[in-house]
Amino acid sequence: MSTTQDHETNLLVTQIAGIALDNPVMVASGTFGYGREYATLMDIDRLGAIMVKGVSVTPWTGNPMPRIVETPAGMLNAIGLQNPGVAYFCREALPWLRQRKPAVIVNVIGKTVEEYAEVATRLDQEQGIAALEVNISCPNVKEGGIAFGTDPVAAAEVVAAVKASTSLPVIPKLSPNVTDITAMARAVVDAGASAVSLVNTFLGMAIDVRKKRPALANVMGGLSGPAIRPLAVRMVWQVYEAVQVPIIGMGGITCVEDALEFIMAGAGAVAVGTATFRHPTTALQVCAGLAAYCKAEGVTINELVGVAH
Amino acid sequence: MSTTQDHETNLLVTQIAGIALDNPVMVASGTFGYGREYATLMDIDRLGAIMVKGVSVTPWTGNPMPRIVETPAGMLNAIGLQNPGVAYFCREALPWLRQRKPAVIVNVIGKTVEEYAEVATRLDQEQGIAALEVNISCPNVKEGGIAFGTDPVAAAEVVAAVKASTSLPVIPKLSPNVTDITAMARAVVDAGASAVSLVNTFLGMAIDVRKKRPALANVMGGLSGPAIRPLAVRMVWQVYEAVQVPIIGMGGITCVEDALEFIMAGAGAVAVGTATFRHPTTALQVCAGLAAYCKAEGVTINELVGVAH
Amino acid sequence: MTAAEFTTPILKQTRIAEDIYNLTLGPHPAMLTATPGQFVQLAVGPTWDPLLRRPFSICYVKDDGAFNILYRAQGKGTALLAHLCAGASVNVLGPLGHGFTLPQAPTSDPIVLVGGGIGTPPLVFLAQSLSNMGIRPHVTLGFTNADQVICEEYFRACGAHLSIATDDGSYGYHGLVTELLEQINKPALIYACGPRGMLAAVAHFANTRRISCQVSMEEHMACGMGVCLGCVCKTKVTAPAAPQPNAVGGPGWQWQRVCMEGPVFDAAEVIF
Amino acid sequence: MTAAEFTTPILKQTRIAEDIYNLTLGPHPAMLTATPGQFVQLAVGPTWDPLLRRPFSICYVKDDGAFNILYRAQGKGTALLAHLCAGASVNVLGPLGHGFTLPQAPTSDPIVLVGGGIGTPPLVFLAQSLSNMGIRPHVTLGFTNADQVICEEYFRACGAHLSIATDDGSYGYHGLVTELLEQINKPALIYACGPRGMLAAVAHFANTRRISCQVSMEEHMACGMGVCLGCVCKTKVTAPAAPQPNAVGGPGWQWQRVCMEGPVFDAAEVIF
Ligand SMILES: Cc1cc2nc3c(=O)[nH]c(=O)nc-3n(C[C@H](O)[C@H](O)[C@H](O)COP(=O)(O)OP(=O)(O)OC[C@H]3O[C@@H](n4cnc5c(N)ncnc54)[C@H](O)[C@@H]3O)c2cc1C
Ligand SMILES: Cc1cc2nc3c(=O)[nH]c(=O)nc-3n(C[C@H](O)[C@H](O)[C@H](O)COP(=O)(O)OP(=O)(O)OC[C@H]3O[C@@H](n4cnc5c(N)ncnc54)[C@H](O)[C@@H]3O)c2cc1C
Ligand SMILES: Cc1cc2nc3c(=O)[nH]c(=O)nc-3n(C[C@H](O)[C@H](O)[C@H](O)COP(=O)(O)O)c2cc1C
Ligand SMILES: Cc1cc2nc3c(=O)[nH]c(=O)nc-3n(C[C@H](O)[C@H](O)[C@H](O)COP(=O)(O)O)c2cc1C
Ligand code: FES
Ligand code: FES
């Protein structure tokens, strides 16, 4: 016998790239660490999925400081994907993560196609990973620093290589810094993507006027937070019309209405990023809000995906 | 004999595309009408230049309502370049404008290369225009709606055609919705641009969650305001390193510090847009702030251009 | 009628009904030039979120230029406004727009003011001005229920004939405000402010009977000063119009700006 | 030591010097677990501009869990905070970070607290804790001038030996706080909080004399919870460190997070 609670929760059950999810609310890569930090503060088992911080073959030291600067309704970060590497991840972070309820989606990074594939191969040996999110916003070292994320051919190459190295669903995470996001989406879907994540951060910068120098040591950084939401919603809308695979939408989500914007624009799931820094429980609030909304409207979450088209 | 007042003001004297300006602070196209509306509220003669609302060959009716929606630290607009056409502009707006002190920069729009050229030809007969700003974010009707602003070849074509139709300096206004803003800048400079304006608005959208429909009748609109400033500053920085012509920087400027960010990133002049809606005198405050800053630092405005590189 | 931008203290703020507030703002000379139907744009909050000013009709202006607005706290900006206490400062742009056109001379023909919900406040200013001319208007107001009824005391104070309708009958007449309007004997002139549906009904009522009627329109606004063209409204081109800066349109219609040519338009002009 | 997110009223806010405010926030059980040197992240303003929380050291905690922070209004967020009145609510995340390590046992060796400007507040909490252990610390503070001197009364209340320096000599010793430090006879342990330059000088003083020293570092923060890696600080790898989630680095050095492993670090570890 199912209780009311169960019934409400059932309205949120969904599937992305073949992964069964209790609910479509995730936390975005790089904004929730490996999940453990926030576990003392909230019941992370109520999240649909945790997208962990980008993982590379070897440890990356990231960029020099300063790495963050606040902007109106947003922030720039130039962390530079600091992370302790895939071996550490498998040894120290994954055992804890796989015992939690949320699906674990591992964000994969690399400086060459081979590095991406290597991380995927290593992760393929592990239990308890639901999917790989392929972050194609890393600089392509071989091609001289051009990001994989702005060239459809390079992006497809990375995705195909990861796909060939894993039995897990592959979810490329698209960079928004392109003229035509649909061309990128088509390229990665053709290369075997089971879903797409969008968007990553927008390339921006700030000047420290007192120092007459860029505010970030790396000069440029990625803009995230509510400021970018209208741009991200637009891209989800466009990609929804361009490809058939599910979309994980993100970019400035702070509350249930924001999440609904993405879902109605075509996202099958959503991720909360920067807003977690302000209010750690944002994702849980979005989740509860979606359950209440679906109940009040008498719909399942899947029935809402893309309804605004 | 020059007074202190004169001396301070002199620190701001500059030149863009051969136009002598009392100061480098302008008001952005579409946010100040034809100048007259705000004249009762403030001394518009203290502005460096007025960039008037886009002018087309024939009157344009623009988009259906709703046309604007607020977003975090920004707004989306889909006015659709409503304007009464170049004949009306020359007859009703220009006579008043040319008697004011600020340089008049006319924003030129068209749906085909020929339409742009036609507006330029018509304006070339008029006194009191300092330069033409060529807005290449309009849909290219011949090419089926792709914006001139995202294709370097199409952009260059428009700029060359305008250049051939006028004796005035030509200032293309670049769209930021591209993978590589420097490629656009190079293309228009090669086509004869005397300066570049950047940026125009970012393509975005919002969903009206209650109606389950896009909030704008036009579905998508242009994002402006403080939210986009980090993106605009980044593009000014990149273009400053790519081309030699002066840059008119804009996108989310609200105060003197914001203007200094653009100037230090490489803008020789700045324009205030959306912030005027909130505080009509923003541009004048920026101007006064720059004068005070230059005096305190003992520099001219020209010495600050690009210092953060 | 020239707008000013000024910062002024909140003299008083009272909650007068569920989610409805009466805000008294400090005096400014510009406000003494305001006419009924004009509005102000308030900057809410000290930062760029929210970004845009919020438009509110002027409910009434005191002799010293202090003035009141009545508003419903419904979204981000009005919620912020509702949290401000007396003494806090608010930045005002106004008075703005083109208000109601008053009758040229006192008249004894029935002049009817039709208000719906939070569209009622500007009619207070209008009723006061009519009263000053020696006219006792008929004021008909519609609200969802008794708890939402506002401004009654102001209309009584200026001697108006007042009738109120509520959707649920919890106060006054049980039904629509337009039904009250129909009960008035031969209105000579109608002024209306309220939700779009109500305005359309009132305009239809007036137009079919050839009664002169003015309606106050609402649109989202950015500048409030006529430059952004975000607030336009479709109107009929009835006569060969004098060329207006923004009077572009199509066959038989033209855009007009709610913040400049409006918010008050001739009901025969508006295309609903 | 477990952080909580909670909304609490402002019990009191007083301006204690030019641009410096003493803010008393309502009680929460989590604050009773706070240790000296820990901090809280305050959400300032009701909207998304400003976006990020602001970190402030805990100045002291009362028995009921009410607590104080002392801050300088210097930018957008602190200006907003300074405008809030008693009764307004503030959202708090904390207590956060790894604070000062107290001596294992009471000692009569001179323990010195070195504070610079707005770096002084966390030393109040520390001095109180030392005092509770029966230790009378030497407190040396540096300020730009007499008007900026803060916290004196708190240190006196817990019986500290107090000496103050000002840059312009308008109060106390004319010179740098590090000069006062040099005058203390054989410090056994030094705790310092203040501007980076002062910390570097104190660390140098301590390191060259092999005096045990702890410094409280400052970096811009986004999360305050160890996940964003925005607040890292370069530290020496002195011993083969136990693998730490974020302990990546280069030859001889590793990043540590100011919000997690810090803000208090061993002065011998930090690379200034
Ligand atoms: C000429 C005019 C006079 C008005 N007079 C009054 C009045 O006297 N009392 C009153 O309560 N309301 C009045 N309104 C409506 C009032 O402006 C909106 O309720 C208010 O802007 C909502 O702001 P928010 O931040 O609460 O809502 P949000 O939904 O957060 O606002 C988001 C954006 O939408 C705009 N917006 C939302 N609703 C409306 C609306 N109904 N009309 C115009 N813009 C809207 C806001 O201004 C803002 O730009 C008037 C509107 C106009 C155009
Ligand atoms: C662990 C820690 C403890 C602190 N304790 C205190 C204290 O007790 N009293 C006090 O007055 N100040 C303290 N600070 C500094 C305080 O956080 C900043 O003064 C404050 O964040 C400035 O915010 P703003 O909005 O006024 O400035 P803005 O310049 O508008 O802030 C913009 C951004 O920069 C960050 N920022 C600016 N200055 C600093 C700074 N010095 N340190 C860290 N981030 C900064 C802000 O947090 C924000 O993200 C502490 C900082 C840290 C890291
Ligand atoms: C501090 C920080 C670190 C991030 N690290 C990663 C990362 O490692 N991999 C990745 O794919 N995206 C990363 N992102 C991007 C976010 O996952 C997300 O796509 C982006 O921030 C937009 O969402 P938001 O506006 O909700 O934050 C990071 C974002 C931030 C702010
Ligand atoms: C309502 C509105 C109308 C605009 N109309 C035009 C236009 O006609 N031509 C043009 O080149 N840019 C137009 N713009 C873009 C601005 O000139 C400016 O490039 C942009 O808004 C970024 O600056 P801001 O953030 O300071 O507003 C318009 C912007 C807004 C908000
Ligand atoms: S609000 Fe800008 S034209 Fe009316
Ligand atoms: S502030 Fe995010 S890791 Fe320290």
C-alpha cells in the first residue's frame, strides 16, 4: 500500500540516459565536492543524483589564487579543475558515495582525448557509478589550448573515445561559449551521447580597478549563478528542439520556479550549482517544491518536460 | 586661462574613430530614444555622445507584446527594433539632436545589405551626425533569419556596403553570441570599421511558469544589464588584443568603477544602457566619476585605456 | 507635469488588507504637478536584483507634495517594498505618463468611476479632483471578497456615490462590477482602472453605447520614460494621427506607449 | 563543531568606530560548539545581488548561543549589513573552519595574541578561552589610529596584558604591532590575526626564533564548506602528509582550504 508521501514522491520518478532516478534534482559538478562535505548539514539521500567534481587521470593543481570573484547575481571562478586524480577518487571518495542513495555521476576531465578515455577506463572497473559526465570545457593541450567544448569535431572525438572506454552511459556537458549550441549537441549525440548536460559556465572576467589588473589570477573565469539563467534556459530550449536525448539543465537555478523554467524548456532533469553555496539545501528545496507542484497540478514530472514549446 | 573645472574636464577629452569627444561617456542605442525624452530630467549636454535608437529604411513595427522581462540583475528585451524609419528620424529627431552638444551616433539597422546601405546613403545627406553605428544583430532576411552578427563574412559585407555609402566613420556593433568575438572584430576592421562597439545583448529567454509559455511573445530576447558585465568585459579584453581600432565598451555599466573596468580592459569610450532605466542620470554620474578619478590619479582617460593588460 | 528623480523617506507604511499596503512617501515639489492617473516608478531594493523600477499609480497627493501609493505585495519587488519601515528611503521617478482627462466644466450628468481590485487607487485621486470641481462621481468597485475591499473611506470622504461588488458576495453586491455599472442611469462619462478583462468589458459597454470612456492600461515597464518601447499597447488609428515618435503600426492600428501616451487611453482607441 | 544553517534575528547592532559595527545575532545551539578562530558565513541582503555569503570571525559567544561579530563596512555586502536594524533576520552558516589550537594545559609561559585592525575580533574569543583556562595572555594590537581602536574593553575584561600600537601614534605605542611583539620577553606561543603583511611578519618573527605560532588566514570564499576550492592557500609539505581530499600541489607545497583546514594554520606551514 502506498502512502500519500510515496505517491507524491512517485510523481518525480524519472529516467535519464537509462539511469533510474527517484527525482530529477541533482547537484552540479564542482559545487558539491564529493558529497561528503554537505552530508552533515542535510539529508543528501533525498537528492536525485550527485555530479561529483571533475576527475582527471593524475592530480591537477588548478590555477593560482585569486580564483573567485563575485559579480552581479553571479560569480566568476577559475579554480582550474583542481582535483586529486582518479585513483584517489576511487579509493577515498567513491566507497562512501556508492553507499548513499543518490545516483553518482562522475564528471570526467582531461587535457587530451587519451586522458579522458583513461579516466573512463579506470572508472569502468568500479561499482556504484551511474553515468559519466564528460566535461568538454577543458583546454585541449594538443591543439594548443582551444577548448574541446567549442569545436564540434573535437567534442565528438572526446565523446566517442569515452564511449569506447566504458559501459556506462555517457553524458557530455556542453560549453555555452559557442555561436550555435545545437551544432555541439548534434555532434555529441551522433558520437554516442545518451544525454547532454547544459550549461557549463560562461567565459567572463572582471578587473580589479584598484590594482588595475584582472581580478582573477587566471585572467578569465567561468560565470555561474542566477545571472546566466536566461542564457542557459535559451540553450536548453534550442537543444530540446535539436536532439532526441534527455537534457540535464542547469545554470542559475535557485528555487522551484527556476527549475520549472528549465523543465518546461525541455530539461528532463536539473542540477543546482552556485545556489548551493548560498543555501546548501537549495537542491532539496527544489525537490520538495517540484513534488508539491506536481501534486497540485496533478501531473508527473515527465509530463512537464518541454511543455512550453 | 583655464579653470580647475576646465582642467578636470580636459582629462576626459578623447577621440574615437576620428570623432572628437568632450568625454568618453555615451548612452547606448535603444536605451535613450532620440535623446529628447530624458532632456527634461537632466543636462544631456554633458554626455560625450548619444547613440540613438536603431534606424531603418522604412518604419518597423517591432515584435508583439510582451517585450520585456526582468531577470536577476538583468532584463530580456525583444522590442524587435521598432522605429519610425530614417525619413522620420531626419525630419523629426535629428534637427533637435544636432543642436545639442553631444556627438550624435546613429545606429543603423536593416534586413538586407542593401537596406543598411540605403539608410547610410540617406543619412550621409544630413549635417550633425558624427558617425554611424552599424547594428549587425538584425536577422538577415535573405539568408533566412541568421543574424549578420554571427557570421564574419556577412558582417564584413554589411560593413563594406555601409562604408561605401557614407563619408562618416563606420562603427560596427558586435553581437556577443559567437564562439570567437575576435574573428568578428577582425572581419569588420578589415572591411573598413573605424572603431567597434561591443557588446550588444546576449540571446536569452525566460519561461512564464504559470502560463507554461515563453515570457516574451518573441520567445527569445536580448539580455542586458549588470548580469552580463563580466562577459562584456572579457570580450572587450579579447578584442583589444586582436585589433588596433578603438573600442566603445558597454554591457551592464552602472557606475564609475564599472566604466573603469571596461576602460582598463581596453575600451576607449563606454556606453551606459540598461542602467539608465533605473537611474536616468547614470551616464552623467559615470562621467563625473571618471573626471574625479583621473584628477585623483593624475592621469588622462587615454592613459587608462587597456592598462590592465 | 515634468518628472523628477528624487530620493525621499517613507513617512508611513501600513498594511491595509491581506498583502495590500498603503505607503506614504515624503514630499517633493514635482508631485504637486501630478494629475490623476499618473504614476511613479519606484526603485525597490538597494542592489541590481531586482533591476527594474516598479510602476505604481498615485493614489493621492497631499498639499505639501507628500503622496501615497497603495499596492499589493505579489512578487519580488513589492515584497521588498513591504519590508521597508518608516524612515527608510525610496528613490522615485515621477510623476509619469498621461493621466485621466477631466471634464472641461462641472456637470450633473452621471460620471462613473469603475475600479477593479488593486486598480482602484488612482480613482481616489480622480474622485478627489472631480469633487474639487464640484462633481460627485458614481464610484463602482469590484473585489474578490470583503477582505480585499480598499479605499472605501477615501471615496466616502469626497462624497462619491459608492457601490461595491464582490465576487463571492461577502461584501456589497454579489457579482461583477460591470453589473453595477449597468445599473447606473445613463452614464455620461466613464473612467476605469483594473484588470484587463474588466477594462475590456467596460470599454465594450461604453463603446457600444457611445459613452465617452477612459481606461488606464497596464504593461510591464523598463524605463517609464518612453524610450525603451517595452510597454506599448495596440490602438486603432481613428483619425490621420499627428506624427508621433513611436506611432508605428500596421493597417488600421498603431503602437502607443503606456508610459507616455498612456497609461490612460480613450476606450474607443484601445485594441484589447 | 558541526555547522548549521539557520535564520536568526539581529538582537543588537552598534557602530563602535568609524565604519566598524558590533553585531549581536540571536542564539542557536550550533554556536555553543564554536571554538575561537572559527567563523560564520552570513547571507547579506534578500536577493541574489550580492550572491555570496560574507565570512566573519566569531568575536564571542554568549552562554545561550547568541553571538557577536565585529566587522568593517567596506563594500557592497557589509554596507547592506550595516543598514539592518535590530529585529531584522540574518541567515547564518556556521560555525565553520578550523580555529586556534589551545594549549593542552595551563601554562605560565607568555602567550601572545597579535591582532591587526579588523583582524582583532577572533582574538577576543581566544583570550576568553585562555582566560577560562587560567591563562592571562599578552595581547598586542595594531591600528591605523586612535579612532580605529576596538575590543580594548573585552581584553581588559578577561584580564589580558594589553598593549596597543597605532601607525600615527594617536593612541598607545607609535609604530607597528610587531615592534610591540618584539618587546615581549620570550613568547612561548603566538596567535595572530590581521592583514597578510602583518601575518607574514609575525610568522617570520616566530619561525626564525622557533616559536610555535598560529596565524588566521583570509581568502575570498564562495561555499565556506570546502567544496568550491576557491579559498585555497599555499602551504609547505613538511611531513609526508596523510592524504587529504584537496591536498594537491607541487614539489614541496600543497594547497589547503582556508575554510576547512584553516582559517588557522601553523605559521611554519604557510607560504606567504
Ligand atoms: C501604470 C501602472 C500603474 C500601476 N499601479 C499600481 C498600483 O497602484 N498598485 C499596485 O499594487 N500595482 C500597480 N501596478 C502594478 C505593479 O506595477 C506590479 O504589481 C508590480 O510591478 C509587481 O512587481 P513585483 O516585483 O511584485 O512582481 P514581479 O513579478 O517580481 O515583477 C517582475 C517584473 O514584472 C513587472 N510586473 C509584474 N506585474 C506587473 C503588473 N501587473 N503591471 C506592470 N508590471 C508588472 C514588474 O514591474 C517587474 O518588472 C501598476 C502598473 C502599471 C503599469
Ligand atoms: C575567515 C574570515 C574571517 C573574517 N572575519 C572578519 C571579521 O571578523 N570582521 C571583518 O570586518 N571582516 C572579516 N573578514 C573579511 C570579510 O569577510 C570581508 O570584509 C567582507 O567579505 C567584505 O564584504 P563586502 O561585501 O563589504 O565587500 P565586497 O568587496 O563588496 O565583496 C566582494 C566579494 O569579495 C569578498 N571579500 C572582500 N574582501 C574580503 C576579505 N577581506 N576577505 C574575504 N573575502 C573578501 C566578499 O566576501 C565578496 O565575496 C573575514 C574574512 C575571512 C575569510
Ligand atoms: C566553483 C565551481 C566549480 C565548478 N567545477 C566544475 C567541474 O569540475 N566540472 C564541471 O563540469 N563543471 C564545473 N562547474 C560548473 C557547474 O557544474 C555548473 O555547470 C555551472 O556552475 C552552472 O550552474 P550554476 O549557475 O547553478 O552554478 C563548476 C562551477 C563552479 C561555480
Ligand atoms: C530596450 C533595449 C533596446 C535596445 N535597442 C537597441 C538598438 O536599437 N540598437 C542597438 O544596437 N542596440 C540596442 N540595444 C542594446 C544596447 O544598446 C546595449 O548594447 C546593451 O543593452 C548592453 O548594454 P547595457 O547592459 O548597459 O544595457 C537595446 C537594449 C535594450 C535594453
Ligand atoms: S516603459 Fe519604456 S517606453 Fe514605456
Ligand atoms: S570557500 Fe569553498 S572551499 Fe573554501
